Amino acid sequence: MYPIIFTPDYKERVWGGQKLKTVFDKEIPFEHTGESWEIACHENGQSIVKNGQYKGMTLEELLLQQGEDIIGKPFAKGDKFPLLVKIIDAKDKLSVQVHPEDDYAKKNENGELGKSEAWYVLQANEGSKLVAGLKDGVTEEIFKAKLESNELEEVLNEIEVNAGDVLDIPAGLIHAIGDGILLAEIQQNSDTTYRVYDYGRVGLDGVPRDLHVKKSLDVIDFEHKHSKELAMGIKEVFEGYEVTEYIRNKYFVLQEIVINSEYKQCFNGNGFEIYMCIKGDCVIEYDGESQDVKVGESLIIPTDLMEYKIIPNNKQVVFVKGFIDDKI
């Protein structure tokens, strides 16, 4: 096994832009490129191996052939690949939306998983905001009244954000991305999204986009049990690198890795790791071999690759890291 880099699956969205090209030099296919599915193994999108002996294979094909070596024993049992990692370019604001928990999705979406996710802000225009939950005291009745009167924005909790901010979005938390934001997303491997409000917008085909009001009302957190604040990371400083952990839940761990000289890992073989390079270029050394990684690329460190180190080509390299191991 080796560090496996992927070519993304790009998605055209009415709110998308060109930042995937201008910021990360990606070869995007659409004028309104909204999403780059960086690490994807879903019926609605597949990333493609970019390097090494498995070049040209979809992630699904690779897992069917080498699943246990890539992500460990769960895939050998027939389990679904657990994560989906994206970059989202919101030139315009996204719809106000919510995702269901697993039980609701399995019953109402043909066995699909629910979706808990997290956002890491890569860039944000001055004053750009995320929607994170409802304002304090907003009940289901108030919400419905504001939705019917086309005044829903009055009850949404907004947070102004900057690069490096992280928002945890468990299933049930209503949310939206404001215009002028580029962010990385790690989530359960699901494409189940319920739009509850879309500003009266039409899609690229000129037709109003579908709303899912009833399902949204079924799953929105009207009890205000989820945090609406930005995640506060816990930083550890080591010789040559820093690790800030923002989120650890039953689905994934999200960290920021800042490497100044060298980052060495001895993997325990009980999970797998996903890296998204967001600043600088680097080299990954492993088993007497090496792999170049460019800014904007995403990769999987397979469970079978027990030891590796990352060395920046220039002064510093920064990663968004998501992983699953036997501790979550």
C-alpha cells in the first residue's frame, strides 16, 4: 500500500463559482462548480485514483479489490465506506437545509445513512456568515409561521467566520453557507439533504429547486440540544508540527495539522486517515519510497501503511485531516 491521491468528482451547483480553479488550480468542468467530491465512494459520485498501481480505478473499485488493506476489516464485512470529503465553493449562499439522523434516513431514504458533518473554513470574504441553528427561543410554531410568511431569515442563527474556523453540524442542526465562503467538509457518506428554504431561487435550468419542508420539520432540532458555536480546538505542539483537534464524534475525527519541519506517524492499523492539503506542497516518505503531494490534493493513508512521515517542500504545509480509528 501507498498514500493514495484522488482526482475529485466535480458537481455543478447554481451557487457555485470558480475558486476551486483560482485557489487550488483544479481543472473544473463548470462555470458554476460548487462541490469537489475529494474522497467519494457513493452512488452519486466517485473519486478516481490519481497515482500508483491503482491509477484510474474508482474508490469503489479499489475497495472491492483491496478494501481490508485500505480501510481495515469493516469493508470486508460489506459495510459502506463511512466518509465523504468535499471542498465547497459558495459564490452565492446555499439553501437553508438540515440532515436526518441514521434511523430516520434508513426508514425514509431507501436505507441511506443520515448525515452528520463538519466544516473547516478555507477562505471567507469579509463579513461572510454561516447559518448554525436557530436563534434562542425559536419554537417549531414560530419557525413554521416565519417560513409561511417568507421571513425565515429572521429566526436563523448566523455566525461571521474567517479562515480556520470550524463548525460542527450534527444531524438535526439547521444550517447554510453564506456567499463568499470556500470550505472543506467532512461528513458521513450520505447525500441526503432536506432543503427547507431557498430564497425563492431557481436552479440553472430556470426551475425552482425542490424543497423538503415536511421532512425538514420532522428532523430539525427544535429542542436546541446542539451547540451553535464555532468549535474550539485543542492544540498540541510537538517538535516540528502542531495538531489541533476540533471534533471527535462517533463518525469521525477532524484535525488541523501544521507541519514546519517533519510529521512522523506510526499508524495502529485499526482505521484509515484522509488528508486534504490546504497550504504548501510536501513529500510523504514511506517504506523507502516517496510521494509528492500538491496543495489542493486529497489522499487516503491506508490502514496497511503502518509508518510514514510528511516533509514540507517549503516553509510550512497545512492539512485538514479526518480519520476513523478504533478509539471512536
